[in-house]
Amino acid sequence: MGFDPNVVLDYWPQFLEGAALTVRIVAVALVGGLILAAIITAASFVRFAPLKALIMVYLAVVRGIPFIIIVFLVHYGMPFAGIRLPALTTGTIALTLFASAYYAEVLRATGLALPQGQWDSARAVGMSPGEAVRHVIVPQILRPSLPPLTNYTMTMTKESSVLSAITVGELTYQGLVVQGNTFAPFEVFFVVAGIYWIIPALIARATLALERKLGMEENAPGTLSPLARRYLVLDRRER
Amino acid sequence: MSFSFGFFWESLADLAPYALVNLQLGAIAFVLAVTCGTLLTIVRSFKIAPVNMVIGVFISFVRGTPLIIQIFLCFYALPSAGIDMGPMTAGIVAIALNSAVFISELQRGSLRALAVGQLEAATALGLSPLLIWAKVILPQLFRRIVPMLLNEATIVVKGTALLSIITVVELLRAAQQIGAADFRPFEPLVGAALYFLVINLVLATATERVERKIAAERR
Amino acid sequence: MTQPALAAKDLSLAFGDHWAVDRVSLTIARGEVVALVGPSGCGKSSLLRCLTRLEPPQRGTIAIDGEPFGRVGEGGALQSRRTIDRMRPKIGMVFQDLNLWPHLSAIGNVMRPQRVVLGRTEEEARTRAEALLARLRISELAHKRPAQLSGGQRQRVAIARALAMDPALMLFDEPTSALDAELIGEVLALLKELASTGMTMLVVTHEIGFARHVADRLVFMDGGRIIAAGPPSDIIERENHPRVRAFFNTMLAFRTPD
């Protein structure tokens, strides 16, 4: 088995096109998902049982079924609402819903970890609920939420590959097309994988820069005894 | 077009045996994943630089690329290397390897939290590294990560749905086939979703129970 | 005659069928220092939450400086949420846990409510904040974060934050409980000083010495009701109600030097 680079070189435009579409879809789902998640999280703290129940059900369902089924449900469910939308739109909607559920889980968890007293003191000093959220709650939620939010964004980027199943022309789909033409699955999927690989790495770099800007300490291994280091640390690099 | 409950119930009944397929696939993949993952963790602890470097690259690859691509690589690409597996085997291997990496990373994270004092005591008693691993480290590690392992199990089961794309006849594919036969794709899909939801709920309840038990034991 | 700083009538708060606050009436005159004392679970904290309407009472009225707060008269209409929110800081609340905002500096904690709630400009808020920090002798800590401050310093910031809103009275919820023993004296001295400047105060406390020497009046609560009220020494030494007697006998048995 050899690795024929010509495959990659000849079809470079297709891969690029697919990657570009992947990035666009992920960007939309990221922004839309965050906005939706913020709304869901805020709503989940309102003391109204039916609303909270609805939200919990939504979160459980979206996180409990495979993303590919969500994609199909949205895509084939649209006709029931009387609308026929192109696969790109339904796929992006599905990814946005997916992202919103995971983002909301993060925001809720950070919100719940915040002591009730923070809310009390904000209200005691005369702030309305909205002002309390804006000036006291949100600033304290943002920083700790960032790592898990980034983590889920990378997950979402990888899940976008599933949209190929409803023929959205993103990176995986292009890979399948090229594979169909060249019958060189190893080269094709390796390159496709490589491109997917780079994207999170770039995001990780960006987040690291963002974290430094926000002044967050990195989790250093700290000092461990030699015995501990022998068993408990798997990378030689970590000291 | 409106939702046909009749067809929905029919589909539910027809899909039942396929739910078992996913469960079985998931179970096999998960067991494989835990085994491989643990072995991987132990190998990594030997800290042989070239080995760890290769493992590092492998882990980065598996974590950074979509599962579906890994499945495609196992199913479409490996045959050209002479490894020809049927779709089911290829799928299980891909999911298992993927999960093994995440499990190993889970263990790596948990290792930090282990009480160093125990290691000191064990070494002082003259236990060999192998025994230390088997008797001291692993049991505690697993106790800590059981909830996360259960979470990983749900991810594995959800992954089995992707095998529909490489022609494995499991829940999703069966739902698609039923839907195609009657030109009503939606109802069987909801049925398939429901089965996955039930499996997920069962695993989630099990996780909660285990978490509670661990919390009680901690005291 | 000037209006009392606080006039609460027939306040009642229930959690389920348990009345945490049971028909409590309390009037505090301007400049008065009232100590609120009672065993755990007597409803002191619930009463404080009622007074600030952090937990709206089911019954009763509250008036701050003569202005109705919450309901206009018994059974009257509920004020708008905005009106209630804006009146709330007229009761300056210092929580047991202080609840400073960790993402803001000390002076930030004192400035932000002024800007958001009172609409003061950046300059006005800063001037007022600096004056208060100076008065509480923590000027040099203005730009530190709460995490960098000691318990006593944080408490002063919390007090400054409440004072910055120009309240009619100050509410202290167990100001000495969250602190190390050595600091209790310091805090009590601070409260005494604030009292001597004419500040109207309601202090929930276990510190009998403080009640005896600083408070003008002692109010004793048990089971959600006020069962005794009057000059502190009278209540502490001469009150006959069995619950009050039992409480003070226990407290005085373990007394720290006044």
C-alpha cells in the first residue's frame, strides 16, 4: 500500500471547498447555539415548573440521541411543519440545536455553582433581576465556562461531519465524493482527517491566547514526589 | 402531512430487535474499549519516549478527528492494507479504538487524584510495580471514573448509529428502510430516537445510582 | 416628628404551612440601634429577608422613612417591581457571608451599585466610594480583589457597599459569625463607632455584650415571633419569659468578657 499524494493534490479545491463550508456551518451553529443556550439557561432558572420541565426534557433528548438521528429528524420533520428546506439549512439547524443543548448544560452548571448569596446581594443593593444577571452573574459565569464551551465546540465541529449523510457538501461529503472518483480511501480520508485535526488545534491556540488575555492560570502539574511522578504522570514532559 | 400514530407504533414494534443490535454492538465495543484503554494507560506509564510519542500522536488524531472518518478509515481504507473486516467488525473496532483513547485520557486525569500515600506504603511494603498497578491503582481508578465510564458507554451506544452509513443494519438503518418502504421517513426515525433515548435514560439512571453509592462510600 | 426609619407591621412569611415569620411588628426610630436576638431557627434570617423583600411576606406592611415599601397599606396594591427594586437599597444589608462580588475590585464593589441602581456618574460614584473606604480605613485596599482581602477587610467593603446607597437604616446579619475569634472585638468596635455616628442599625447577633452596651433596644425572637422587647439589660437580666430566660442563661454561662 503506497500513499499517492497526487490524489490529494488533484482534488485540493474540493477539499478546500468542503472545509470552508464546514467552517461556515460550525460558525453559525456556534453563535446560534450560544444565543439559544443563554436563553435556555436563563429560562431554566425561572421558578415556573412547566417551563423548567420542558427545558429539561429538551436537554435530555438532544443530548441523549445520536446526532445523526437529530439531523434526520430535523430534515425529515420539516415537511410536517409544512416547510421544505434545503439540507444545508436543516443540517445547520440540527447542529445549532445540538450545540445549544451542550452549551446550556455548561452554563447551567456554572450558574448553579455560583452561591445564591451573589444573587441576593445584587438584589439587596437594588438591582433588578436583569441588572443582577448582567453585572454580577454573567461575569462570574463566563470565565469558568470557557474551557468546557471550547471543548464542546470542538465536539460540534467533529459532529458536523455527520451532515454528509444528508448530502450537505461539507468536508466529509467532499471526501466521499473524491473517494468515489479515485478509489483511494486511505489517502482521501487521511487528508480529510488531517484537515479536521488542524481546526481544533487552531481553536485550541486561539483559546489559549484568549485565556491568557483573561488572565486565567493554566493547570500546572505542580510539584509531585518522585514516587507519585513515577506512577501518576503519564507524560515525561510534565514536571 | 400529519404524524401517523398508527405507523409510529408499528415501526416501534418492528424496530425492537434492531435496538438489541445496537446494544450488542455497543456492549462489545465498550468492553473492548475499556480493556484497550486500560492497557494503553499502563503502557503510557512506562514512559518510554518513542512509544509515548507515537501514542501521543495516535491519541491526538483520534480525539481530533470525527468518529465517522475513523469508521471510514477502518472500513474503506484498511482493506487496501490487507485487513479486510466486515462492516460490523470495522465499525466495532473503530468505535472501540476511539473510546479507548478517551478512556485512557479519563484514567490519566484521575491518576492525579490518587492518594500518593498509598503508593508510598505499597512501595515500602516491597510490592512490585505490577502488583501496585493491579491492587492499588486500578481498583481505585475505576471506582473514581465509573460515572465517567458510564457516560462514555452512552457515547459508544450513540456511536453505533453511525454504522448505518457503512451498511450495518442497526436501528437507524432499519428505521430508514422502514421509512423508505412506506414513503414516510419520519415516524420510524422518531421510533429509533425513542429507543436510543430509553437506552440513554437507563444508563443515566445507573450512573446516578453509582454516583450516590460512591458518595456514600466516601464517608 | 420625623418618620421612623423602619415601620414593619404584622409581617408574616410562610414556607409551606410553617410560619417562619409570624405577625412580627417592629418599629425602629432614626438613630436607634436594635439588637435582634434569639435561638437558631427562630426566624431572624427570615425576618431580614422579609424586611428587604428578598422573600416577599404573605402579610403585613413595611414603611421605610414613612414611604410604603412593597404594599401600599394592608391589603393594598403591590407596587411595581421596579419601584420595589429601587427602594430596596434604602435598607442597607450586610450579609453574614458578605457576598462581595469577586470579579470586581473593592472600590468596584462599592461603585457599581451606585452607577447601576442610582444612576450616579462614574465620578460621583468614585468620590462617594473613596470617602466611604477612607471612613472605614481601607483606602489603600481600593483596587484589591475580595479574594486578596482578610475577613475583616471584606466586611468593611461590604459595609461601604451598603452605605454608598444612602440607606435609611443598616441591617447586619450576624456580623461576627463569619470571623475568627480575634477579629470579633474589632468588628464590634467598628459597629459601636458606626452607631455613635447616629446610624440607624438592626443587628442580628449572639454577642450579648454588644447588645448590652451598644444597642438601645433588644428584641427577642422565637418561633417566628417577637416575644420580648425592651432595654437590653432589662431583657437580659430581668425578663421572665421562660424561653428568654433559658436562652440567656445558656449564653451567659459561656460569656466572653464584655
